[in-house]
Amino acid sequence: MLSRRTIFVKAVTQAADKAMELAGGGAFYRSVGLERCFRDIQGARYHPVQEKPQTLLTGRFLMGLGFDA
């Protein structure tokens, strides 16, 4: 589930970046609505587990090493 979350966050972040790029400078105005969406999506990178620790955790689990570092 955590690895799927990482893939999802990457895809959504890239989509938000493209939307901001397409909208241009106006995307930063709150009235457009993209500013809040972009900001909220950025928070997904840090909740609940960041990408690198998640990758290590998944790798340890798949190798049968347990969750303790």
C-alpha cells in the first residue's frame, strides 16, 4: 500500500505541476483555485511516510528482514 501511495503522489504532483505550467502566472492567484490545490498536493510528500523511508521499509519487508532498522 505504501508503494502505491508513493506512485500516486508522484503522479498527482506531476499533474499539479503541469496544471500550474499551463495556467501560467495566474495560477498563483487564489481566485483561480490552483494555488490551494498545488499547496495541498505538496503536503502529500510528507504524510504519512516520505518516499525514501517508504522504499527502504518496503525493501526490508520484501527481503524478510522485518521493520526494525
